[in-house]
Amino acid sequence: MKVGLIGFGRTGKSVASVLLNSSDTTLEWVIRGSATPGHRSAAECLGVESNNPATLFGRDELRIDELLERQPVDLIIDFSSSDGIELYAEEAGRRGIAIISAISHYPEERIAQLQALGQHTRILWSPNITLGINFLILAAKILKQIAPDADIEIIEEHFASKPETSGTAKVIAESLDKCSDDIKSIRAGGIVGRHEILFGFPYQTVRLSHESIAREAFGNGVLFAARNLLQREAGFYSMQDLLEPYFYDKAASG
């Protein structure tokens, strides 16, 4: 599948590296916030040997419709910012290009915009696109159904300079009907990201935890999402929507 990537920060670079090394994808282009002298390729920038075009562009260097005409893609992956959608939304909807957004926080109007785009193409939004964290959420939802009276605590840990509460932790809280104000946050050193859900019972404790060791974990999640999203009809999806058929099909067949 041909893909375009928007966002080339720390996580975007890690995702680009995974895409460049995948036999399932051809990375056609990458759009970063700043200008890119000489239009170097992402592969060259990252020191990865690849035949992918992976051309680097600054956001203001060209119009998205011109880029999609010259280098069409099946899928746009967004690791930029909450306003990145303005760059590609209209053209993606018009051309039926699938979108994977891994933006942590969107204002309500942006979420509504993505949902509206789902009428024209396949849209997936996941504040944390790692497979592990989404499996953790599914497992926690099932345990809550089994033991609805258990005490539940949500703890998230990130690098020292991360100011806001983790978007992933807020998603976990929402999925378990917990208030996001009760999330416990820890900031220390260079922790990439760790989330824990603690279930307290009278005579036992269950801890479900997930830790991102490296940002390439987001790239692995993108590959899973891409393979499954392109098989779906137009609509607005979450990672939970893509994972649940695997979970329940196996459970039923067992």
C-alpha cells in the first residue's frame, strides 16, 4: 500500500523508520513542519536503506492536491498536531484516501470533522495506536464487566517534560466510566510511556500494565491499523473496532 506521513518529530521519525522497513508499505512522502532544503528523503535523513521515494517536504512548500496528483497514496498517517487535519481533510475525502490519525488530543470540532469525513472514506483515530495499550483497554473492559464493584485506579507515567495528563490515560478512564481528574500522573526522566490499571478486590489485586519501550511501537500499531482499515467500508473507527473481531472470533472458536 502507498502511504503518506504527516509529522516528522520524534514519534513521526520512528514510525517512518518502521514503514520504510515494512514490505507491506511504500512510503511515498513525508510532510514536516519546517522547510526541507533539497527535498532529502526520509530514508536518507534517518540513515535507512530503502527504495521508497519517501520525499521530505515542508508543510508550506506545496499544495496537498498537487502532491497527491504527483504521488498518490492509499492512506495518510497523521502524527503532527491537532490542526494538521486542515492540510489534507478536504482532498482525502474527495479522493477517498483512508486516514489514520494518532493525535493525542483533538477539540470537539476536530473530532466532529473526522466523523463527518467518515461518510466519504475510512477514518481511524487513536490517541495511542500501540497494539499493547489497546489490548489492555479491551482486557480492562471485560474485567470491569466481570467485577463491576472492584475499585479501579489508573496510573500513567511519562518523561519529565510532558506537561499534560496522558491522552491515552483519559481514553482508558472514559472506557471504564472513570473521571479523568482521578488519573494519577508521574513524570520522571525519559520514560516513553507507561500505563497501569489497578483493580482492587477485597482479597486480591489485579494490575494490567503496558509500557512503550521505544517509539517504534507506534509504527507497529500503524501497520496493523493500515492492514485492517483498508479492508473496511467508509466510516469512523477506533483501534478497539479493529481489534475486537480478532478477540471475539478466537473466543467463540475456542
